[in-house]
Amino acid sequence: MVPVITLDGPGGSGKGTVSRLVADAFGFHILDSGAIYRVLAYAALKNNVDFADENALCKLALSLNLSFRPAGEGVAAILDGEDISKEIRNETTGSNASRVAALPSVRTALLDRQRAFQQEPGLVGDGRDLGTVVFPDATLKIFLDASAEERARRRYLQQKENGNPQPLEEILAEIKIRDDRDRNRPVAPLKPADDAVVIDTTEMTIPEVVERILSLASDRGIGS
Ligand code: DC
């Protein structure tokens, strides 16, 4: 079986950065499942698909001409040949992604697309339901958490670095709304899998989190 490490958790818990570093350590592939939901939300807006029209969103999810390719430190999202990585990274798209992601048939439509990432020599995937739904047999399941205040602070610093800062209180309010929607939806809600290791990163540095995961992975025979 091709090994899979899943990293689930709320926005701002450090999943993206940590999964990239863990994937690099093992030379594994990366799946940023949130980017798929973001691309879908972006494509829906572009094609005037109503966020309440589950059927149309489901069709769009099945027909997305989407690929990812390595770019700098991360991966670029390519939709119909166009690099839309920047366009999908704002909070409006994040919030729209959370809305389309609450629709059961949309989630089902995106399952095969996500599972196709499980390829030799291994995969590190991050999202909300990778350990609970997408890869229930994953070799190692991690749930990264952090207080909403700390996650808002991290996002604020990230945006400042990218030159488009937003007031901290505004970010915190958005984070709380999105958390609430992701945690309380009836299908594939954000929660740790029963066999996940929960790591609270509020007071941890990124290298500390990565070290912890690498050690857990090696306990499970990954990389040996
Ligand atoms: O991780 P992210 O912020 O890029 O994800 C954007 C939204 O997509 C998130 O608020 C909920 C949804 N999502 C999901 O429902 N399931 C996943 N596996 C990943 C993301």
C-alpha cells in the first residue's frame, strides 16, 4: 500500500506549511484538498453558477479541468490552462469554498480526484476530512489545531507579508464563521478521526510540529 499521511484541521492551524515540509522530508507527493474546493468556488463564480444550486455545482465539480504543478515552495493551481493560485488565496474564496464544501454531492464528486493523488512513493494530504473520509486507511493521521486567536494572528502576519493586510478583528470573525460551518455541517464535518493524533500548535513553532510528525511517521515505519 502506498503510504498516506493526512493532516486535517481548521484554517490557520499550519497544515499547508507543515504538510509541505513533511512531504519534502520523505519525497512524497502533496494534496492540498482545500485548493480543490477553492478552485470549485472560483469556477462557480466565474461561470455564474448559483451557490445554492447543488446539481450544477456537482456537475461543475466533475468537469473541472484542474491540475497542480510545483511552483516555488508550493504548488500552483491551473484551471483551463490558467494559473489561478493567487485568485483562490483570498478569504472571500475561502469562505465560498466552505459553502460549496458543505454540499454532500459536491464532496462525493471530488472524492476520486483526491484519491488519485495516492501515488508512489507516498502522499501527504491536508484538509478537513482526509483522515475521516477520503483516506480512512491512512498510515498516519494528524489533526492540527490552534486557538482561533492564534490562527487569526498567523493569517494576519501572512497577509501583511503578502502586502494585503486585513484588520485582525475582521480575520478573527471570518475564521470563527468558517470554523463553525466546517465543524457543524452534517457531511464530513471537521473533526479528528478516532485514530488521529491531535497536536495543538498554539504554542509550538513550525519546526517543532514537523519534528513531532516525522517522529510519529517513523514510528509507523514511514521512510524506513
Ligand atoms: O484549507 P482551506 O482553507 O484552503 O479550505 C477551504 C475550505 O474548503 C474550507 O473552509 C472547507 C473546505 N474544505 C473541506 O471541506 N474539506 C477539505 N478536505 C478541505 C477543505
